[in-house]
Amino acid sequence: MLVKTFGSAVHGITATTVTVEVNISMGINFYLVGLPDSAVKESHQRIDAALKNNNLKIPGKQITINMAPADIRKEGSAYDLTIAVGILAASEQIIPDEVANYIIMGELSLDGELRPIKGTLPIAVKAKQEGFKGIILPGENANEAAVVAGLDVYGIQNIKEVIGFFNGTLELKKTTIDIDKEFLSRLDEFEFDFSDVKGQENIKRALEIAASGGHNVILIGPPGAGKTMLSKRMPSILPPLTLDEALETTKIHSVAGKTKTQGLVTKRPFRAPHHTISDVALVGGGMNAQPGEISLAHNGVLFLDELPEFKRTVLEVMRQPLEDRIVTISRARFSVEYPASFMLMASMNPCPCGYYNHPEKDCVCAPGIVQKYLNKISGPLLDRIDLHVEVTPVPFSELSKEQRSETSKDIRERVIAARQKQTERYKTSEGVYCNAQMRTKDLRAYCNLDDAGNALLKTAMERLGLSARAYDRILKVARTIADLDSSGTIQTNHIAEAIQYRSLDRDGWAG
């Protein structure tokens, strides 16, 4: 008897439906074809033990299983349940009538319990697109799949529940979630708030500009000045995720197995990898391609603490994703793409000892060491960072103040207002949503300067020796400052403030 069940293969953040054809005929053998990897081939042993431990059995006949399309590699243990249901239906241990109406996925343990899988959201989206009635998967993944409206989602704990469902002896409860409630209830929940920060008003201003325009920023200052503390508060002033952004972000985290029982990622991600990270872990890849930290930070913040301590090769691989906002991982047999539209935040000491240009402590670094330290970060990478901000230690008079600072919510309201101006401005520009993403034609259209502004920028370019890319960055930052100022045009004071945020381009940092 021939029976077809359906699973799904995830490549990148998209899924492809896999048809599992199970045929039982005379003979004694087990064949599994269709480009399965080792984990899929091992499903025979897991299924056999799971069925026996639940008073079921694999029939003692010839079983041929084909996983189509055969040119797509099937990876992982998530096909255990798909294959097991196919075998049970083909051997008439369950009624096969409704089997083909569902996507069925899950890893079986030897006692028949179901273990969670990766990539649930892309699988559910594909099931909805292809008109399946519903999806059957482990209970821990049910909330994530239920994000997709119009799809019957059944979370199960044991293979017996699946058998009872298809045989009509057990009624499973559909998993449903209120998307609006799920999405809106956690938007304002943040662990860190700018109201806890004493002093540092100029740094807060720079971070507000960065958040308003989606600009990359680097904080330069001595140890203990508050660089990491300020960076951790950046997500609290970013605009809330839209539902489309939340779904795309959840897809990436789902593929990486980071969602667990969480239904929807509702906050902008904040990823802070250690400086020992490898280039593959940062951009993604590996034998079974997985998203890296820059993709996990999609629609959020990637924070690199102590930037010069990262390996140079690791930093250089970020240059292309910073420009294109996408990562392409190519292998001999496949190529996958992961979104990587993130805001880069970095911090660094001004020198190895940390006290170069410190107002009170002396730098003990040997001559030339400061420049050597700064040279660990390439010029092209620094050019892609819009704001270079100097962080100075907070004096005791500021630390001892009882008055609380401005809250993140207050700053966030101004950021959202500035972003709304940008949304309206770029509604006809495909792929541009904020000032940091402006292309050359957008700069010409929206960043025109008067004679005084041009003269000021020309002087800065000549004195600082800025590159053409740095010129573009200054214009983008000035446009954001103008938006915060509710100004339709870029004024001279906006240009002057934007130029101040190119600290590492100044001769004073050359040591």
C-alpha cells in the first residue's frame, strides 16, 4: 500500500514542502531514498523503538520510503514523525484518509515522546501558502506555529496522540494565540532604561540621533566610563517592531533554534558576541548552514564590545553585510540568504591602557602604540560607522545627584516621530526605511545644502582628510539631526554637529 505524508525542509528562512512516499510490499527490507542525511537515515532505529514501546510495530515487509523532491538535501531528525505516520498509515495501523491534509513534523524519542524542532515559523507559513488544513508538531513549537492565522495547529506530546487523532478516537485541542495581545503586551518591557544613567547628556544625544536614523555608532572612552551600560540601553529607545519585522525576525531565530516556547519575537534583538567569536559564527554558515550573530541581530542591535580585540578577519567580513543588509552563504551544492539589516554598536578604549586623552590619568602606552592599536580597525570599516562618540568619565557631582534622568520612553517618542518623517519621505524608495539606508540618489534628493553648509563641509573634508564614504555619512547624520529638529532642510548647525561625530578621523587620535 502506498501512502503520502508531508513534511518540510528549511533553507535560509524559507521552507520547501517535502513529500514522504511510503510503500509497503512483499519482502523484508527497509529503503530510505531522496537525499537524506545521516540523522534522517537514523530515524529507522528511533521509529522502531518508539513504536514498540507504544505497543505498535514496523511491519515485517519491504518498506520503501522516498523523500521528494530528491534534489533537496533532507537534514535533521524532524522527519521522524512524518515517516512514522507514513509507515503506520501504509500498514493500516491508522486511517490514512486525513493524513495528506497536514504537515507533520517532530523528532521522536525512544519512548514515543516528541522533541521540539527548528524552523517552525517558516514551515507554518509555507503550509498556509500551499493550502494545507493544518500542521502537527511537538507541543513546545505550537505557539510559534500559531502565529500564522488560518492554519489549524496541533501541539502533541506523544505519538499515541497522533494515532488517536487520525483514527478519530482522540480530539486534539487547537493551539491559538491572540496576535495583537501577544505583540502589543511586551512592547514597553525593557530591563534597562536611560533614566538610570547619570550625566552623559552628550552621549545620550548621540545615541538618540543614532536610533532616529538607524546609524551605526562607536563609543570611544576609558574603562568604566559607561560605554557598555549605555549600549545595553539602546534597544529601549528604538522604535517598536512592526508586525512584518517581528515575523521576519522570528523566522531567523526559529531557524537557529532560539525561539523555544516563545511565540513571536516582539522586541528588537540585542546581540553581544564575545570578541573571540569566529567569522563563521558571526556571519553564519557551517556544514549545515545556520544564521550567524549578524542575522540574529536583524532589525535590532549588534553590539561589539572592545572592537579592536576582535580578529581583523572577523571584522572585515562585516563590511559587505553592513552595506547590502543581507548575507549570502554559498557552498558547492547550495546557496542560502539570511537578512542582516542591523544597527552596529561598538565600543573601544582609546589605547591599550585605556587612558589616552583622559582628562585626569596619564596614558602609559609607548610611542606609536596608540596608532597601532587603532589600526586594528580598518579604515573601510570605520567609514561605515556613522557616529564616532567620545565617552568621558562621569564626575562625582553628577553621580551623586538624586534627580533621575530623562526616561527611555521620552527619548523613544522623539525617535519615533523622526522615524515617521523618514517613513513618509522614503515611501517611494524601495528598500529604504531610514536615513542610514539612503542611496546616492536619495542623498541628492533630500540632503541639499546651502552655500554656508557646503563651505563648512568642504573645510571639514580637507582638514580631516575624509573619504567620500565619510562625506555621505555626515550628510545622512545631518539629515537625521534636521529631522529631530523638525527642519525640512539641513542647516549649518546640523552639519556642524554631524561633523563632530567623526572623532576617529581627527589628527588628534593619531598619537
